[in-house]
Amino acid sequence: MMDASQRYHQIMLAPEDQKKVSFITFGGTFCYVAMPFGLKNATYQRLVDKIFRPQIGRNMEVYVDDMLVKSKKAEEYVKDLEETFSVLRKYKLKLNPAKCAFGVQGDRFLGFMVTQRGIEANPLNIKAIIDMKAPTCLNEAQRLTGRIAALSRFISKSAKKSLPFFKTLRKAETFEWSTPCQLAFEELKAYLARLPLLVKPSPGETLYLYISVAPQVISSVLIQEEDGKQLPIYYVSKVLNGAEGRYTPIEKMALALVVTARGCALTSCLILSESGPILH
């Protein structure tokens, strides 16, 4: 796990472009000489995508200033690090030693726990919900749904599990934590205590997409089979709003496909549903 030091500020601006990022203060007008944060051209991300292109997906993952070097064997790890550092030296990029960890079996990356076993939810996010008391006002209910959303990719049918909470939020004028809400809250905590592990899809393997359609929610899970076991890769779930709730079953299944495709790039998969319309 590595973190770039000063990220954007490591990219110097061309002198003729510095005036384009000028700003006014009480002491006068100034301009950046290095790439500032907040520009829409995503220069830093394009830079790391370009220089690490031969490694991304093979032995490395990069998102802005967060870098993850991954290896299956210890002897491969040293070679992978050498390859990475040769690129860093070539382009004169610096790291922040305080935020780097080498030779670890797992660590937090982009808000998730990445280990040899797969991708796991951040324990702090899970603990925040398990330790949470039943909401007593609208703001607390909104905080709960926000925390659930952060873990949604790890929760099977998360929209269905949290539907009572969303119904409560729709009543903006009055807040009522009903019995169905409390039961759903307790069931959610019990589920979070034994969250499934997400696995990485193997190149060339057939994936299975299971779709579930209910009157008010749609859900799906991307599955890969290993040694006769079906292991989850990604969960997707959505509460149907407005006209979506009046869709026909086949339209809801099509919507589930669209929502799932937005969350992950599918190459080869078999689609399985809980009912028949998708087959016709």
C-alpha cells in the first residue's frame, strides 16, 4: 500500500498556462506554478493511468494518489515493487512514507479491506452500524441509510433490508420508528456480524448474474463458481421510486441489468432470475 506525497502538486504547470489558474486575494493576484486540486481535467489520474498502464490489473491498482501493489508469492512481490519503483523514479514521483505499508497481508484501500482472501468491508463502517442505537429523529435515520449505502456492495438485497427505513424518510413532516423498522434494524445488525467475503473474478471464467425483482425493490448479485461453490463478487440493490414501481416485471429486470452494468463491467455472464419473464 503506497500513498503519493503532495499528489497534484508534483505536476508542474507550463508557464503559459499558469495564468489560467490565477486567484485573487487581499494581497494581490497570484497563480499556481504546480497543478492545484479541484480542476476538472483529472490530470493526475490520467498521469498514473498512463505511466502504470502495463501494471494495472496485473500486479497493481491505482486510484489518484493511492497505489496497491499485489503479488501471489513473496519472491514475486520484490520484483513487482522493483518494477513499480522504477516507474516512480523515472517520472520523479515521491511517496509519503508515513502512509506506506509494505509486505502486509491486507490493509485498507479506498475505504475497503483488501486481503489475500478477497475484498472485505471496512470493520469501522460495520461497527458504526452495529453500535448505533435506534434512530429517534429524521437526521439519525438519514445517517443510518447513508452508512448502509456505504456497505451496500457487501449486503445481499440491501434495498429490501432497508426499505422500512426509506419509507420512514419519505414522511418528512413526522418521524415514526415503527415496529417493522426496529425488526429490520435488528436483522440488519445480525447480518452485518457475518458479512460474506467478496471474491475477485478470474479472467475467462463464466460469471452468473442472479436477479431478484420485488414490487418496490430490485436486486442482483454477480457470482463466480469455485470448486462447486458459488461465491459473490458484487451485490447491487435499488429502491424503486415513482414510475419505476409501476414497471412490468420484464421492465424491472431490464432496469436491474442496467443498474448492475453501471456498477461493474461485465464480459461474459449467464443471467438467472427468480421468475420467468427474462426467459421470453
